[in-house]
Amino acid sequence: MKITFKVVTCSPNILRMTRLSVNINKIATLRNARGGNVPNVVETALNCEKFGAQGITVHPRPDERHIRYADVRDLKKVVRTEFNIEGYPNQSFIDLVCEVVPDQVTLVPDPPEAITSNSGWDTIKNKEFLTNVIATFRSKGIRVSIFTGTDLEHIEGAKTCNADRIELYTEPYATNFPTSPDTAVADFVKAANFANELGLGINAGHDLDLKNLSYLIQHIPFIKEVSIGHALIADALYLGLETTIHNYLACIK
């Protein structure tokens, strides 16, 4: 009797639902500290893609203390994976995004003087403002994600404002993870499930690293994208960029 075997292949989306977007702001910070163009932001983005990253994220600020508006324009010309621009939607940011037309814009509620993002949007208080901004970006065919905490009313507000996705602000998860992983992830699971029921896509970012990323993905496997910058670039100083990206990709398989 002849026995035949059928080889079944899984699509990449089944094998790895979550995509890794590398935030390259810290590369620009290092460059700006010395002047010139070393390290090269565009070259780094291309290498991230070559090594397996499925997206590039930048967060331009009005003072251009790391990513410059010119960098954003240069990156748009060469990035072949998903290009995500995040930031506070003042008029100059809105104009830049509408000019460049990235795949995704992530709206972050941090004022220009903030060192880094430290909270999600109050989508109820800012409903009218966010609704208008989102309408502007969606008219250009840009997917819009709103940075939120785990407050369910604020997540529902993101849906009301017509956002396509939310990005869960994961600093509280990262802070509590070393002492109590189950407690740390609980509110995020609840928030992600609620957002999923509303039809919102879920991204995540802030203070995710090689120690806590896998646990988050195990508990919220339908996260569409994680945006990671500071920890990933810091790890690359020790391990090299290629090895580091491979390690992060392994965390989200």
C-alpha cells in the first residue's frame, strides 16, 4: 500500500500575526548629538527592513531634537514595509503627515516639551478635536491609531472618533511585569478584548523589551503591531542590529 503525505503550509499571517515596527528615533538622537549624518537614519531603516522588521516608526517633534521633518520625507522615499508616523497632531504635524501620506499615523497626546510619551488620550474630553483630525487623515487614505491606556471608556471613545486602531500604552505593564506578570497583563487583556469586540485593531508600545514582550503576545495574540524603539536600539549596542531584530521577532512568533 502506497502512503502519501500532504504537506500543509501556513501563511505568514498565521505564523506571526503580530508585526514588529522599529522606532528609529534613537538613531537620530545619536546622530544629532554630533552633527553630520552618522549614524545614517535612512540606512538604519533599510537595514531594519533587511533584517526582518515589518515596519518603521518615527516620532517627529516640533523642535526636531531627534527625527527631523526632512528625515520623514527621506524615509517615505525608501521604506518598503509599513511606515508609521506618530506624534501630537499640531498643525505642523498634520501638514507633514498629509504631505508624506504614510501607511499609518499614530496620535499621541504628549505636548512638545515632553521627553517621551507618558499617557494615553482622554478620547471623551478630546472627542471633537480627535474626530476632526482623524477625518483629515482618513480622507488621505491613512490608517489612524490612537494611543490609549486601558480605560474602557477611552477605548470606546476611540471608536466613536472613527479611529481604525488603538495603540495600548504599555509602560504600566512593563513596570509591573518583573514583580507580577499576571497582574501586569490583566488590564491589558481586558482592554484588548474590549477593543477587539468594538472592531478596533490593537497595536501596543512603550517600554516593551526582550523580557516582557513574549508574555504580552501570549496573552493578547491578536495584537497587530508592536512599536519598539528605545529598548531595541539599546540591545543593538550589545548584540548588533541584525541579531537584536531576530530576537524580537522570535518573541512575537
